[in-house]
Amino acid sequence: MPSSALERFLRYIQVDTTSDPESKTHPSSEGQKELARFLAGELTELGLEEVNISPESVVTATLPASAGFDDVPVIGWIAHMDTAPGTPGRCTGAKVLTCQGGPITLDSGTQIPESSYLRETIGSKIVVTDGTTLLGADDKAGIAAIITAAEQLLSDKSLEHGKIRIAFTTDEEIGEGVLFLDPEQFGADWALTVDGERTGTINRETFSAERAVLTVEGVDIHPGAAKDVMVNAVTILADILCGIPKELAAENSCDRQPYINVYESTATIAEASAQIILRSFDDEGMEKVRAALINTVNRVRDENPKAKITLRYEVQYRNMREKLDERPEILESLEEAVRRAGIDPVWVPIRGGTDGSVLTEKGLPTPNLFTGGANYHSTTEWLSVEGLEAAVRTLVALASSSAKKG
Ligand SMILES: [Zn+2]
């Protein structure tokens, strides 16, 4: 008796796969190893081939092409096993209920706030937590959708399809998702991360991301004798951070606007530093936030000639749109597959990155598909069962329609 995507999902979320940014190991947590072993066992049992667990617990497998469909382009299906640090990840209090709209009061008293998505889902089944943990739809819903779609393709021989490669990655939430997935080795022509949100949404566009490290070197001396000698890195850093235009702060930015986010800082009189991220969908926006930061630093530097102020940049990832637009046939087949699943596709830009941004950059075009989830990384996370099932139908439609075209 085949399992439904929902049954699978409810099983996976009970394994605590919280990733740990402080860990020096790969994967960063034991629970990810446990889930990797479980998933590899399940894939083997279903009859997938080349099932492998890498030393970093990345699970890969192959769904072989139907007879006569070996020439069809290979599609990759990717989801991540870990959940976000900061919210407990072992979800044992999940409940399936019929959505009546919001707000929804969870067992702990926490409320899922009203939203247009909840309203749209009225009358359908949703999965919620008891309010003490996250749900794990991000991204165990993606894993459940992928395995269920593979099972359907294997069991229904009338669904002819090309070869599918599957990867379940680790530590996506701490930025290491595709560190151990070599696109060359993976061997797909293009791929799909099943790591999106609201039912029907597909993503071909992410932020471009830069990180800046700002350091201020001061001069420390006993405050009683500080006159004209002390250079206070604490206050100089504060001056810079307060000088960044407020309208460019992440908390004041939405839609397609770029932002600057200072997310960590330490300071003593002798030395102070801040970690800053810059995000924008386009070069123009990136120029704007970069210039705002540099201008502020330059002004404070002029006012404090005895302090040594440095600003270092690193590019983290690029908006995948540029490269994906070079392969319109991929985007068209994805859109068409969502439609064949009975859902209206909506392209939504992601105000963040996905594994796909890095993979696309590395030459494996990888747009992103919805799972039906919402409110990720929080105790109010929830999942539309209909959305999850629509993701399964989309994957099956994609595999079989690509085969027809091939
Ligand atoms: Zn995710």
C-alpha cells in the first residue's frame, strides 16, 4: 500500500534535523544523519537505483528512464533535510485540521495570524504545530513530495518519463546546502528545488547577496588620561551604524527594494566590528546600498582620522534570473507542469536565496517549486495538504511532459 505525501511528511518531521551553525561537522547535527539513513532505506525499498549517502549525509538516487526514453534531458529534484536553527525542530505535536481561516489558536496559545493564504485555503486540510516547535514543511514537505512523485512514476508504467536524479541535501539553513553536491557528479541537465511556499508559486529570481565586515581599530587608555589620546571604537562604530539611512534597513524594505542589514556586532574601545549583509535583486539596487554604506563610513572616517576603519566585501550568491532567462524552455515546462497539476502558476521573486541560486551559478539551472507551506522557521509554520499534493502532481507532470518533448 503506497504512502501518501502527507503520511510521509508526518513521519519525517518527527526527526530533529535542526542544523547547527556552531558545529564544525558535516552534517552539522546527528538528526540529519538519522533522516538520511531513513530516506535512503525508503528510496531503496521503492526500487530507486544508485541510492547513496555521502560522508556528509547528502542522499542521492536515480529514477531510471522508462524504456526508450534514455535520450530525454535528465531532471534533478532537490530538497533539504535540515530545519532552521533558532526554533525547536522535532515536531511531535502536528495536527491535521480543516482550515477555517485565521487567526488559528494553537495548543500552546500561540496564534497563526490571519493571511490571504489562510483565507484562500478555507475548507481544505492543513497541518499545524502545537505552537512549541516549527513544523518542518521547510523542507520536509519537499522531500515528501519528491519521494511520492517518484513512487507514482515507478508504479504507474503508463507515465513515461526520462531519467530523474534526486538529491536530499544537508545544512541548507546555515548556507552549506550545496557545498557537498557537485553539479557535475549529480548529472542532471537542469534541476528543481522543491523548497518554495504558497501553492502555485514558482521562483526563478532570488536576491543577489553580499556580505560586508566593518572593523574599527581604536586606541585604549585609562579614561582619566584619555584627553586627545583615546580613540573609542565603540562610539565610532555606533556612529557609522546609526548613520546608515534608515529607509534602507531590512525592517523598512519590502517587495523589490534592496536592503542593508547589520546582524551582529562586537565592540571594545580598542576594537569594534559589525557584520552586515546587502541584498538586492539588481545591480542598481546593490550599487545604491553599497554607496550608502561607503558614504557613511567615509564621513565617519573623516571625522575620526586617528581611527583605522576598514570595510571588506564578499559576494555570497547572485540572482539566478540572469542565467535562468537563458533557458526559457525550462521555465516554460515548469509553468506548464504546474498548470497540468490544476494550479495557476505565479512567478514570485524570493527575498532570500535558495540552493538553486548557487547551483544555477555553478551551471545547473535550478528554479524553485512551491510545497504549500507558510510561515517558515517559526512555531506558526503550517502546510496546505492540497499544496503538497499539487507539488507531487507537478513533479509527475514535469517528468512525463519532458519525456514527450524529448
Ligand atoms: Zn528551505
